[in-house]
Amino acid sequence: MNTARPPILVSSLDLERIEALLDAPAHRHFPGSEALRAEIVRASIVEPEQMPADVVTMNSTAKVVDENTKEEYELTLVYPRDADGDPGKVSVLAPVGSAILGLRIGDSIRWPMPGGREAALRIAGIKYQPEAAGHLHR
């Protein structure tokens, strides 16, 4: 697996909402905030209607493979307010959430996890993406 981080795409709407989230006092110093800030700084920004259908955007449901264990998960990338304890929902502020934001089908990434572990994740598919479904302002 390539250890370089793959390029990522983020919609202008998701960027605006993520920046507002990171500027909110409740999340400004959250442990995952700095990693998420670093990701959005390196992202290419596109308008929602221009987002390719193979990209993990906010509220997308993706099939993710842990390349260390070969386990496959179906994860929906959500804002913290929507991370309600459902194991299939992952907050964009969580390490896995920050890692998968903006990745395309086939992309792999190594990402630091709590406790000094490192995840090796690959996007195997996208089950639902709001932009592809025409839900541009969700």
C-alpha cells in the first residue's frame, strides 16, 4: 500500500459546514480537529453538482476494507450531531471519519488511530452519495 496520502475532493458545501464545525467552541480543541483541519487544507474543492459519484462526501455510505484484517465495514460519514452511537455511523471528527473524507473508490490510506495503532483503509465502494443522488443541499 502506498504510504502517501491520496488526493482528496471535498464539496464546497461540505467544506463550509466543516469549517463552521471546527470554528465552533465545542469542537475547536476536540482531539480530531487538527487532523481534520489538515485534511481540508490539502483537499481540492468542487461544487456539489460537480462531485464525482465515486468520492466519499459527508453523509455518504461507503464500503471500507481494513487492509490489516481484511474486514469490510459499511460506514456513513456524518457530522458529530448525527453520530448517535450506531456503529455504522462515523463522525467526521473521528480518526476513521477524517481518514475517509474525500477518498475515491479504490483509494487506500494509512491513518493514525488512538492508542498508537495505525489503520490501513481502502474504499471498496460507495452505496450512497448525496451528490450523486441529487441531494445537493442536505
